[in-house]
Amino acid sequence: MKTKSVIASILFADIKGSSKVKSDSLKEIIADKFDNIKMHLLNDSNHFFYKSMGDGVLICSYDYLDMADIALKIRDDIKTTNWKKLGFESNLSIRIGIHLQKISLKEEKGFVFDVFGSGVDTAARIEPVTEENSVYCSRAFYNFLFQEETKHFKAIPLGLLPLAKDYGDMELYKLLWSHESGNEGEMNQYDLVFSSSTMDFAEIPIPKLKVKFTEDQKNSFVTNSFTDIQKYFKTALMVFNEKVPNVEVSFIESLDEKFACKIFYKGELKCKCKIWARDKFSPFTNFRSIAYSENYQEMTSDNRFNQWITVDDNAEHVFLNISNMGKFNNRIGFTYNQINSKKAAEVLWVSFIHPFEEM
């Protein structure tokens, strides 16, 4: 058995919620699903390694076009399956992460027995932070794919996101079929045919290419960031309620991309804020923004805010900037330029709960 290094696309996929499935017969259904995917989607031309892990798979391919096609078809298969009809309490979902990097192969007589290396580890860290029924890919994979392919696929920039297990931040993209929106609902059937030629990449130095991000991409990034901030506050309120005695919390969500939070301490209103997405921050830009107010009187009035978050890019990745208008912006440990949605949510949350630090 020999070991060699190649540049390859690496895919990790995992069924979300499968660990809660206790029935052996239902676990077998999940395993059979991946066996069917392997049988119908994979062949000797579009991949060179497949490893099943019960409720997930690792797939490697020399061809990034093949890998994008495989990833989205797996997503569609899992998403359109009627899991309740198969005996599950609720429909299952899948998370798929893709990376492209040099990895090491253990092979004998042309058959790959195992793969390893930091490229495999990175793909494994992308998958857990992917939203349900979605495919996230790294900037490296994005660069290869879209240097020649724009007809069948598109990608929404997600900015710098923290990977699982404190693996650091990485610029990620949400991979879609070209006709999809960022919040696609029901999926259709697809009949896409790609070249099945297998490419064995040599080590190719790839420079950082300048990217011109569209207005739609930036607006989608703001929309996704607002959703992340909303999830952060909802979770943070629950944790705050559990950890701090004598408090009651309130979370009010509006249909027009607004939410408000309140914290009562011993029956007295101690903190309140409203956060909402704005279609245009000013007459000088068409990009969406996010506003934060601690002085709001009602949900319908949007003319008062303490801090605001805007979108920008540096021709390499998209990021958020938070204003220096708020009175807590000199707080040590926070960065306010070129931040991701998690950091933005953290900055706003600290401003929100600041009255408790003065008690």
C-alpha cells in the first residue's frame, strides 16, 4: 500500500437529528438511503473515494464540477424524501460542507483505501456550521468552480464564519443551482449532465483573485446575517433566563424582519431593544442594513436607532461594519470593522444587557 498527495474536492454530509433516532429499523432506513445515493449518483468517473458513517458520508472527487453536482443532488434527495411516511416523527434534514485542498491517499493497485490530511479535517469542520438542507463551500472550492462554471451553479457569500470545534474562521459560500434563490422552498427534479472526465490535479498555486460582489449578493448576506443575529438573541435570552435569578424575558418577532427583546428584573423593565433589517441605509446606497435601538417606543416606528450595521467588501470577501455611534463601542475585545454575523450579534447583545453590569 502506498501513499500519495493530490488536490481534491472533499465533501462531508450528515443527517441532522439522526443521533436522536433510537430505533434500529429507522437507523437502517437512513443507511439504506445513503446506499441508494451511492448507487444512483456516484460512479467511477465522478468520485474516487466514498465512506459511509451510518448517518453521514465522506466523498472525494478530482473534479469540482462533479462534486458540486453530487452535493446538490444529495441535498435534493434528502430534502424531498417524505421521512414521516417512512416512520420518522419528523422530516430529517442534511448539512453538506465542501472544501478543496491537497490531501493524502492510501491506495493499492489504483484503489483508494483511505484519505487523510488537513483538507479532510477542514471539510469536516464546515459541515456542522451549515444550515439545514444546505451546501456550504470554502473559498478555495468556490474559486475553482466559478472560474469556469456559471451556467448551472451560483453561490451566495456568507462572509467569515467560525468553523466547528474552534477551528478558526473561514470564508464560506452557500452553493445553489443557478435558478434557486437563497431561501428556496420546494425543490424540483433536475436533469443536468456534466462531463465525466476525471482530472488528476497537480499542485497549482492559486492567487487571491479580486471578486466583484453584486448588489444581490451583498443584500443576501445582510439578510442571512439578520437571521443569525435573531437566532443568537433568541438563544441568549433563554440562557439568560436560566442563569440569572429573578428575571423574566420577552421575545417579540414581527413578520417584517423585526424583533424586540425585553428583560424584567424583579418585575421592573431593565433592558429593551429592537433590531430590524432596513432595505436602504441611506439615499447613497442600495444595500440593506441592520438597525439596533434601545429607545424604541413601538414596533412600527423605525426612526430611532443607536447602532447600525452595514455591508461592505474588500474584493476578497464580504463583511459587516458596525457603527461607532453606540456608547459601548470602545469596549475592549470587540472588533467593529470587517466582522461576521456572530460577532455583530455579540456586540449588540453586550450593549443590550449592559444595565445589569451597572447593578
